[in-house]
Amino acid sequence: MGILAVLLKKDFIQFSRGRIYAVLSAVGLALFIAVFWIIPDTVTESVAIGIVHHDLDAMVAMIEGEQGLELVPFADEQALEKVISGELVLWRKADGTLTELASKEKPKDMEKVPLVAGIAFPPDFLRLAATGQAPEVQVYINDDTPQEIRSVLPAMIREISFAAAGIPLAITEPDTDSVMLGVDLYGAQISLRERMRPMLAFFVLMMETFALSSLIAMEISQKTVTAVLATPAKVWQVLLAKTIFGAFLAMFQAVVLLVAIQAFTATNWLLLLLVCLLGSLMFSSVAMLVGSWGKDFLENLFLVMIFIIPLLIPAIAVLFPGASPAWIRFIPSSGVMQVLMEVTAYGTGFVEVLPMLGISVLWTLVLITLGLLVLKRKVVRL
């Protein structure tokens, strides 16, 4: 234990002397915390579409009853066109009344109503539809209008036209039974800030790969390891010290970040500490592999990026749920990222994340065994 303590002290002193990584670690940690609190924590549960109509209240109400759809009434077509084009901004007061303003600065006690599209029905729409004629309906979109909204608008207009003309559909709609696969997040969506919480923790764990790999590469190139092994220290003690130091360095900063962004709760703190430990050991093993092969700063940086970019893919996939391919689950860091996401964003318990946690443990054991073997072989051959 005495030898191990001396080796850990040496690693800490050597890390603190490498000011570039010590400063980057501190600045990066502060920057991640600041970014988290700057990111908005609001979510949009519905899609707002502006509408201009005359005597279509019953039909519009029928469509507006759909989940996630809000039809915002406008008095005239010109105001709707200016809001969609961005010339005016639509604001809602606390009492629910709407107003269009040219200023984009948030007025006091008002919230912005983001319209994705607009529909303007002509004044004689009912008369034309009832007589079988084809009234002209104006649809307004802009470059922010999602493609799925653009395809839904014509169907919405046709449904209103059929209802106004009193014409039943030519076919009988089959009965449908919707089955929700996975977690239904309607009404309980998480904000971008909540999505960034596990991603930032993952970045902090990953960031220390650069520092530890550089420390190992420098010790190997300067033959510091040879001098250490001339003392009573054994090879396994040197390797154990590197593992402990790397894991502590990454885990300490991850815990500081999670505390600063209020991720810990009375029920998840132990689970979060465990997944942070797994993540820190995983990235420490990557640092051992890179440090064993790298010879200078640029080569070390290049090798780190080769390993880190694939491990970073599951963290990026968190921002686009449901769009990531299935092969991402086979990336070693996927389990750690999924557990961080489930625990911090959805409040998932230990039992639910146990399979992902088990896979993360297996990957960590594989990587750390590989890292220690490669580093040991390099140290013995010096």
C-alpha cells in the first residue's frame, strides 16, 4: 500500500505539471456546467398552425381535438402571412389572448407561439363546398416547416372540405388498435437540457482519456517507468496505480459535474456512482492502449481520436432518439450512455437498467484487460 501511495502521488504531481491538460480539464468542466444551465429546459408538446376561416368553428374544433395539434385563429390572412414569413412574431398573454408584434424581444408576461404553418380559407368556402365547387385554400409554410406537417396539411383541408359539403368518405375506415411500443412520452417529454445531462457527463469521462494517455506516453518515451521499476515497485503495482489514478481522475470530475447540474437524487446516487466508475475504467483502459502506442503529442492525439470517435456515437445518438441504427448497441460505450440517460432523464431504477449495466461491466472488463496487457508488454520491453 505504501508503494502504491507513492506511485499515485507521483502520477498526480506529473499530471499537475502538465499544465495544458490540467488547465483544459478545469476549463472544460466549468464550460460544461455553464452550457448545461444556458440550454433551455422547455419542451413543446404540441404543433401550432395558424388558421383563418369563416363559420367553420365546429369543423375546426373537430380537428383541433387531435393530440398534439393546436389551431391558432387569425382575423385576417395578411397577419397570418407576416407571422409565417417572420415579419411579425405571435405572442400569447397570460389570459390567453394573442397579439402580433414586430419586435422579437420577449414582452413582459407573454410567451412566444411558434407557428409551423398557416391555412387561410376563403370567405365563401362553405358555399362553394356545399355546391360541389372547388374553393381555393391558401397554405403558408416556410423553411422551418417540418416535412411531415407539409404532407398532413392537404389531408386536413380535404377532411374539412368533405365535412363542409356533407359528403361521406367513399370507403369505410377500418377499426384500428394502437399499441405503444416502448415508453409513451406524450405529455412527459424531456427538454434539451435533460438530454444534455448524461451527454455532458459522458464527455467529462471521455475528456480524461487525453490526459492519462499523454501521461503514460510521456513516461514511456522518457523511460520514467524504467526508473520506477528499479525501485522495489513491481510491474503490477505500476499498472494498478495507473488504473486507479485514471479512474479517479475521470470519475472525480464526472461526479463534480453531476453535482453541479443537480443530477443526484436520494434514489439514484449509488447507481450514478457505479456507472461513472464503469465509464472511468472504460476510458482509462483506452488511455492505456493509446499511451502504449503513442510516441509524441500529435501521434497520441491522433490515436485518441481514432478510439474516441466511435465511442462518442452513442452520446450523439441520445439527441436523436429513435433515429439511431441498431448496430450502435454493439459499441462498448453504448451501455454506459444508456444507463446515464435512463437514470438522469427518466428516473429509471436499478432493476430496469440491470441488463445494460451487465453489458457495460463485460465491455469494461474486456477493455481494461486488453489495456493492461498491452501496457504491461510495453513496460516490460523497455
